[in-house]
Amino acid sequence: MKILVMNCGSSSLKYQLIDMTDERVMAKGLCERIGIEGSKIKHEGAEKYETEKPMPTHTEAIQLVIEALLDGKHGVIKSIDEVHAVGHRVVHGGEKFATSVIITDEVKAAVKECADLAPLHNPPNLIGIDVCEKLLPGKPQIGVFDTAFHQTMPEKAYLYALPYEYYEKYKVRRYGFHGTSHKYVSDRAASFLGKKIEDLKIITCHMGNGASVAAIKGGKVVDTSMGLTPLEGLVMGTRSGDMDPAIMQFVMGKEGLSIKEMENVLNKNSGVLGISGVSSDFRDIEGAAAEGNKRAKAALDVYYYRVAKYVGAYAAAMNGVDAVVFTAGLGENSAVARKEICSYLTYLGLEIDDEKNNVRGVEVNFAKDGSKVAALLIPTNEELVIARDTKDCLK
């Protein structure tokens, strides 16, 4: 069984074709700058190639993906009939979806209803579904939701201290995101440690440009840092994370900003970019900090501190922790970030081995021998989770 995994952003499209007989990635790639001049496709199949192609919409992008998969030189399949189904990443499913589902008109309508909760993500997710239905008629389309894994949170973790009617009328509550990543790395952590996930308390730190932490007890999420939208929680690349909500009105009054303009500030101009004034890319910020840029160093210090605070809070929420897991771009590739965060956690009995920690993108327990808490680097694989869920839905 071959499954095509699609992850549609507002101006990008990531894809993988996975053979589920052995979970082998047959091909993968990225279409970027969709609807923008200079759009290109980067494809890895039988061979690698990169080329600029006009992509006014996602229709042209998905058409290029299909052509790349079928190409005599670069492709990996001879007919599109070899693709059994398409698995789509859908960011926000609200309370309606606790599992992945076969996409129907009713499911699409429900995803559309959640669009105002994830305006940067759900609309392009829906576009990808619609285009795949047209270009791959008859192929089952499966929706895999970022929010689904977090639906095990208890009421005490997901309710906000607002008038209860806002929850009843508008479903204003904590949802959480990066669910496929948190699910994958927590499962892998249990396997790596040779233990049943039902017996473990795990804190997973997904540290990319978007970032979140989850408390997972016995394989079930009991709390997570992102909220109604992906804006809450950790400091991120361009997102503010937690802050005093009164700041919005204060800054809007001083700067003469509209609500939309203020939202743009919080989502696109804040985070480590806002503090450092350098970049949203941690590699650039680390380089600037090493050269003595004080704002860059401040941005990193704030980031590490915020992650450590959440880990501490979630250790309390679960009354203990067996393993802290680091994943995604920064979590997998920055030994410095992992070390700085873990330096706050010695009170938990977590001690790291600098030599073991000096790696990138490989599974490792970089805690010292005898450490009471495991410190794990687990590279995430969200596409594989989507493919597995798609396969399970077809059963």
C-alpha cells in the first residue's frame, strides 16, 4: 500500500510518498512560494532535482507533485493508480475530531468552521483536500488533525477562566497543536527506553519555528502549551507565546494599531525575532549571540527559560517525570539549546552527558548514567504518523 502524505501551507506544500509495507519513504519534496514569483519544486525520488515552475495556485503545485512522482527519470511510480490514498495534515479540528477520519463533505464543513481558530492553516489545508479530490478522483482522502492527540486533556487543563458561556457558545478552550509530532516521539521514547508507554510520564518538547510542550502520562496527553490557537505557550520564531493580554490594548493605543495589525505583530513580528531584531532562525541568532549581540543572547535566554518553566510545570502536573524528549528543528540540532534547558532541571534528578549530547538528528539518551530522568533526542516523523493513521482509517 502506497500513501501520499500532503501538508499544505498558505504558500507551500510538503509531500511524501510512503510504501506502508515497510514504511519506506519512496519520494519526498517541497513546493514553495505558491502564488508568488519564483515558485519552485524540490523533489527527492529516484533522483534529486530542483526547478522553478509557475505555481499560481495549489492546483498547479499538486499537479507538479504528481508529475514528479510519475516522471521517467525522477519518479518512483509508473501510474497514479499505485497510490492507494492521500493523508492530509489538518491543523485544527476543534472538539469534533479525536481521531483521524475519512474526509467527507461533512468533515470539510467542520474543518471550515474551525478556520477562524487557525486562519493561517485550515484554509490551505482545505484547498489541498479539494485539489486532491479533483486531480486524484476516487482516491480516499484522510484528515489527520494536529489537535486530535490532545483531546485526552481533562477539563481542568483545557478550560480558560473566562465566562463559561464562551466555551458553551464558541468552544473557547485549550486545544493544543503539533499532535502528530508529540504522539510519534512519545511512542518512540517508550520503545527506545524498552518500556510500556502506559507506565511512563513523558514531557515532549517540539522546538521548531513553532514550538510546544506536552505532558503525556500513560500515553495520554494531560496538558500542552499551545491553546485555542498556536499563539499561546512558548516563545517561538515569530510568535509571542504567553503574555499579559492587557499588553494588546496598551500597545494598540500607543501605536494606533487595529486588532488585525496587533494580531500580525504577535504572530509574525514577535518571538525571538522580536527580541533579537536579528532573525527568526535560531542559527542566525546563535551566531549573533556568539559575536556579542546582547539582544540575540537575551532572546535565547528567554527561550530556554520558558521551555524549562513548562517542563517544571508539567512535572508537577504529572507528579513526576521519567523522560524529557527534545525534537523538531532546534530540539534535534542544537546541543547548546538542550544543554541550557536541562541546566534548569537538575532538581528533577536530570543530569546530562555533554559528549552524548554533542549530536544532531539521531536517537540518543544524552543523560548521564544513573540520571533519575532520561533526556532523549528523538527526531520527529509527522508524515509517518499521518501515513499510519491513513492506513488505519482504510481498514
